[in-house]
Amino acid sequence: MNNRITWLYNEFNQVGKDYSMPDEVAQYDARHADFRDVEQESIAVLDALGLGKNDVVIDFGSGTGTFAVQAALRCATVHAVDVSQAMLDNAKDKAEQAGVSNIAFHLGGFLTYEHDGPAVDCVVTTFAFHHLPDFWKGIALHRMNHMLKPGGRLFMHDAIIEENQAIENIAALIEKLASAGGNFLQEDAEAHFREEFSTYDWIMDGLLSRAGFVVESKNIQDGVLGTYYCRKQ
Ligand SMILES: C[S@@+](CC[C@H](N)C(=O)[O-])C[C@H]1O[C@@H](n2cnc3c(N)ncnc32)[C@H](O)[C@@H]1O
């Protein structure tokens, strides 16, 4: 797509937190450990998706690679896609330490990654889709749909907001994160809502449906953290 249009959204221009910076990447896992156990989350998602040894997965916004490594331990191949070379380097180190060699690392993103191989079984994206404005989320979802086999799965987890009590719920989340991780997490969360692109759940529902997905399960925790399990129609 990037070869065809000159006005493509520049997804390599990081908004909000700059994950192209090695210092930012180096502290990512420790900072996130204050409010989530990414390894356990990944295992739970893989269990829920029921992925196994023949399955091929694409992880968009793979970050430090925790999900990709867990997926690689039970799947055939994982494509870890990220716009940050520093993140990919960190993920490669993690894969090497875990002794997995079935992860293909790709410098690219939702709008620029070109999937060469056969259609895949599953696309996963966690805390990364909010880097795109909504119009481009729609384009990205169509692209993901084309990368999937018929009946293939999409898992998405991100800041996805219910309209009712939105401001109050966001304020409560920021307070909760401040208690868990002090100033760093508070500033991180505030910057997220100020500068990045959270989406109302009713918009996400429409974008998913128009891109050819059926939402099989949806949960918006505390009105602000969305988890979607979808299937390609
Ligand atoms: C908050 S981190 C999430 C990492 C990991 N998925 C997790 O759950 O911990 C967001 C990641 O998305 C990447 N990213 C930002 N914009 C992207 C895009 N347009 N396409 C793919 N990855 C992107 C960033 O470089 C960063 O590694």
C-alpha cells in the first residue's frame, strides 16, 4: 500500500511514547510489571484461542516480544511486527534466551507490513492499535482480514472506551495506575489519553464488522480496557 499512495499515515513516526528509543525499550518490561503480568496474560490468550503446533500467528506491535515468545513455544511460526527496531532487537534477545527460533521479525506496522506467505490462522495485537487514528484503524483491520484464513481469529486488547461515564472511568484508571506505579505510570497514562488514539467501543464494533469480522466475545474492563475475540467471516 505504501508504494501506491504518498499520503499514507506515517506509522513510523511514533506518537505519544517514543518506542524507537533504546532507553524506553530497556525499561518497558519492568514498568509494565507494575500493573500486568504479560507472560500470564499471553498464556491465557493463547489458551483461549486454542492455538497449536500447526498454527501461524502475526503479532502486530509485538514490543519486547513476550507474547511472541509464548506463542512460538506452542505454534508453528510467529510473525512479530513492530515499527521500532529497538523493540524488535529486544524481542530477538528474549527469543534467543527462551531458545525459540520460529519467530520471524519484521520492521513494519499495521499499514506497511506485507505478508508474503499463505494466509495465517490468527492475528493478535495488544496495547498497540491505539497508535493509529480511527480512519487508519479501519484500513488496518481490512489488511488484517486479508492476511487471515477464512475463519481465522483476531485478538485485540487495548484502550477501548465505553461512552457512558468515559471521563470518570479514565480518571479512575489513571488513579489506579498511579497507585500501582507512581508518577511514571500516571504520566504514561495521561500522555496516552492526551496524545494517542483511544477509540469508543461502538466505533471499534463498527470498524470490525465493516472489515469482515464477527465479534465472538467482547469485554470492556472498567469501561476503558477492551478485549475482543473476533473471527473472519
Ligand atoms: C505499548 S507497546 C505494546 C507492546 C506489546 N504488544 C505489549 O502488549 O506489551 C506498543 C508497541 O506498538 C508499536 N507500534 C506503534 N505503532 C505501530 C504500528 N503502526 N504498527 C505496529 N506496531 C506499532 C510500538 O513500537 C510498541 O512496540
